[in-house]
Amino acid sequence: MFKRFCFDMQKYFKYAIYSSRAQLKSEVANSYLNWLWWVLDPLCFMLIYTFIFGTVFDASEQYFPLFIFIGITMWDFFNKTMLQSVKLVKNNKPIVSKVYLPKYILIVVKMMINGFKMLISIAIIVGMMIFFQVPLTWNVLFAIPLMLTYMLLIFGFGTILLHFGVFIEDLWNVTNIALRLVFYITGIFYDVYKRLPEPFNEIVIRCNPVAFCLSSMRKCVLYGQAPDLAILLIWFVIGLILAVIGVRIVYRYENSYVKVI
């Protein structure tokens, strides 16, 4: 399976790039501000949430606008990809029914689209770090393995949702409700360690991969602290297992997807 996966990724990677570019262009084709919306949208949300939680709820986290922006950026990437994965096969029926391509490539396309938007947000974060004069340490390099683990987990969860989304009609609604719950216990607008009592804060960080990656990203980027490498390794292995399971399931059942949709 590994050889087939590598061969298919190499063969269809150009298609993934072309498709992601086309979808990005179509998103802003009829907009007056075009790609500027990809900058304005996260900035506006950051300002709104900074005012609500920083002023109204009196949040005291250091570099709070950046604290919020990192949370929104990472959550948005996860949330959009998960919801889109459920209906990917059905939404791409004209392609799936006419030509063959490994169905997980559709997730790669969505990850590229959402990842491109996330890169814009990351560029804004860098600019804000310069503005707020956030001191950098070598621990900022942990952002690389953190993001790789995060993307591996998203791909693994996404492939599984893609498969079951073909057969379970209400899965999108269930996933949407589950993501709302995860949203509030992930710590997008607050520090899990400070706001939740023990031992619930440790349970949330250790058992919620999004909360762990988000909290660890803030630690290494904003506060110069290293993440818990043992937990990071565990989630990397779990992400790898999920990705293998998801790809294997897709390869096994993808021929039946056309019959169902």
C-alpha cells in the first residue's frame, strides 16, 4: 500500500495543485476586493474576538491579539477541512464518476486551499510579532514538527470522514455538532491551563490534539517554551496510524463510492 500511495501522490500531485489554484481563483472571481478578503477576514475576526474577550471578559494573556490570532488560524484550518471532508466525494460527483483518482487526493486539494489561506494568516502573525516586539528563542523551531503533526492528524481524520460521509447521510450534521463542542474546549480564546481547573486542563490538553497543538504553538512562538515532546510524539504516531487506516479504507472501498452517490 505504501508504494501505491507514494506513486499516486506523485502522479496526482500536479492535479491537486491545479485544482486548488482553480478553486482559489473561483472563490474571489466575483469579489471587488479579490484576494484581500483572505487578509481582511481573519483580521476582522481577530479584532472582534480581541475586543469581546480582551475587554468584556478581561482576558489577561500576554500578547492577547496574537494569542487570539494563532488560535483562530489553527482552528479555522482544522474546522474547514473536517467539514469539507464529509461531503467531498458527493460534491465532486462529476469528477469521481468520470475519471479515476484516489479519493484522498480531494482532501489534499482542500488542505492546500485552506493551507494557503493559513499561510496568509501566518504572514500576518509574523508582522504582528514584529509590531509587538515578541522576543524569539530557538524554541520557535518546534513550530515545524507541531505543524507537521497537526496536518498529519487532519489528513488522517479527513480520510476517515470522507469514507463514512459517502454512506452516512447525516454525518455532516453530527460532525458539525462535535466540532462545536471541540471548539469550546480547545482554548481558542483562553489559556486552558489557567481557565480550567485541575485535572481537567491536563485531560483536555492530552486528549484533544487540537488543544495540544494550539497551546504548544503559542508556547514556542509567543513565550519561548518548548512543547511536551512525549505528547507530541504520541500524537504524531496516532496521526500516522489514522492516515494509514484512512488511506487503506479509501483504497478498499473507493470503487463502490460511485454506486452510492
